[in-house]
Amino acid sequence: MTTDLEQEFVTLLEDNQNILHKICKLYTSDLDAHQDLFQEMVIQLWKSYPKFKGDAKFSTWAYRVSLNTAISLYRGKKTKIETVDWDYSLSNIRYEEYSSETEDQLKHLYDAVRQLNDIDKALVYMYLEEKDYTEIAETLGISEVNARVKMNRIKSKLKLMLAKKGVV
Amino acid sequence: MDELDFLKQHWQNDQEFPKVNKEEIRRMLHKSSSSIVKWIFLISVIELLIGIVLNSWFYFFDKEPHTDHFIFQIFSNSIDVIAYFFILYFIYTFFSSYKKIKNTKSTKELLSDILITRKTVHNYIRFNIYLIIVSVALATVKIFFERQTEIWSTGHIIMFLTFLIIVMFIVGWVCIAVVKLYYRLIYIRLVKKLDKNYEELIKLDEDEGREILVE
């Protein structure tokens, strides 16, 4: 019953699952929400997989579909203002190797990013993944100039949020 | 340094996520059962709402004075109450199946949840058909007793009764056929999708068992 298409998809997804986990990390703050979003992305990817022709890399296609899923799922949802609990099962185990100051700063940064709206989070994700502005603009359906302006605003927003907490 | 660039430095090393294996991914693909059951639940709620709206519409806009016999009023009201009670029970069952299927982690549980939902849908359809039969029967009795049969001759009564029963039988039969068609179009189609999912899940379970044996 497991078709070739399914086999192929599952293998590709298993190899590329970190793309999805990383997006989940920016959009969710606890393990349950992380797993829910992950599952939703998998279902959306599977649904649109027949349309994936292979003219783009699987990873590129997967991150675009997953980002869109996250955006539409979290659209209009008010982001929590209070600091979210830090789920250690999700946090990078490597943090322990950093100085506690770095660890603290990273935690606050993630918290701040999670308070951004759905589109801003997508921009941050693509920025962290070192996508160029042409690709960011194309993925979000906005102009390149607009993407740059948005990115700068996000940076100032984050600076402001962290300054309020006295982190920076 | 820019905050985001600071984050970026650590971002690339951030690869330690709980690993999801092939079986888990495959199971996620078949989780669509939960969305099918969600539809079953939503449609049953919509049906209830339409029923309530129609009932209250008839109640408020029925200008004719109620000449029904006291017993008939008690009868039809208690049937209404029982019907709503059952419908609420079915909606609750659909909802809890949806919740269960959504949160199920193991294939075995998912299979049994699908079977339970399937059974509930069939019971729900059967219940609606029984409801039609009872309503038509009640209407038949009501129509008969509304006539001034005391002044009729026995032959007249027998002829009228035969005619009435035939007409009501046809009416009931048509109603049931329409309802069956409706359920075939909506519920049975959803149940078929559930069945397909069920078969694939069984296959998945067998494959898994085989893999464990091989290991």
C-alpha cells in the first residue's frame, strides 16, 4: 500500500526534517505546539507533493511550503507578551557549553523573535538561513525593497524588546 | 554586534532536534482520519442547528390554533425531547472520537477509534431513519383521529384507513429514501475515506511488525 511516491516523500522528509524543526522553533514555544506544527507541515507538504516537480531543490520547496503553513496557522493570533517558559527539551543541548551569559542572551533573543508577527518570523527564519533578499521577497510575495525595509524594522524592534528587558 | 547576527552564529549549530523517523512521518500522513472525523462532527452539529431553527420557526410562525389532542401533544413533545437527547449524545460521541483520534499516538488505538466512529455513524443514520418511521406513524394516527369518524360507516372508515396507510407509507418511504441518499452522499463518503485510511494503517502495522521480526 505504501506507494513509491510515499516512500520517496518520506525518505526526503526524513533527511530534511531539520528545516521543519527550525521553523517550529521560531513559531512555537513548547513541545506540544512544536509537534502539532510539525505534523501540520508534514500533512501540507504531502498534500502538495504531487505538485513538486523537482525543478527546485526539495529543501527549498519544503521550507517554502512549511513557512506558508506556519504563517497561515499563526495568522492573526496574538503573540504572547509575557515571556514564554523555556522548554529545555527543545533547546539546544549545546547551550550548556556556552557561558551562562550567552545562554541567557540566546534565550531572550528567541523569546523576542517569538513575539514577532507571523510574517516577521518568516523573514527572520530566512535571514538566519542566509537566503538573499530576492528569494525572501519572492517567497513572501513582496518587493525586494519592502523586504529590506521590513528586515530593518524587525532588527530595531528586537533591539527595543531586548533593551526593555535590559538584556542588551 | 547585531542581535540577529548573534543569533545567526548559533543558529547553524542548532541541529539537535528530536528525530522523527520514517514510521512516524508515515503515520502523520495518515492522520487525516482526524480531519475526516472533524467533518463528521461538524456536519452533525450543523444538522442539529438547522433542526432547531426549523422547529422554532414552525413554533413561532404557526398561526393556526392548536387543536391537537392533549395526548398527541405529549407524544410529539416527548419524541422531540428524546430525539434531541439522542442527537446531543451522537454529537458528543463524534466530538470525543475526534479528540481521541487527534491525540492517538499508536496505530492500534487509531484503528479501534476509526472502527468505533464508523459504528457510531451507522447508528446515527439508523436512529434518524427510526425517527422518521415513528414520526410518520404518529402523523398517521393523528390524521385519522382528527376526522369525525364517529359519524362514518364502518366501510367508510376501512376505506379511509387503507387509503391513509398507503399514502403515509409512500410518504415515509420517500422520506427515508431522501434521507438515505443524503447520508450516502455525505456520511458514507466520509466513512469510505476512513475505511481507506484504515486499510493503509493495517498495512503499515503489518510492515512494522515484519520489520521488528527481521531485526
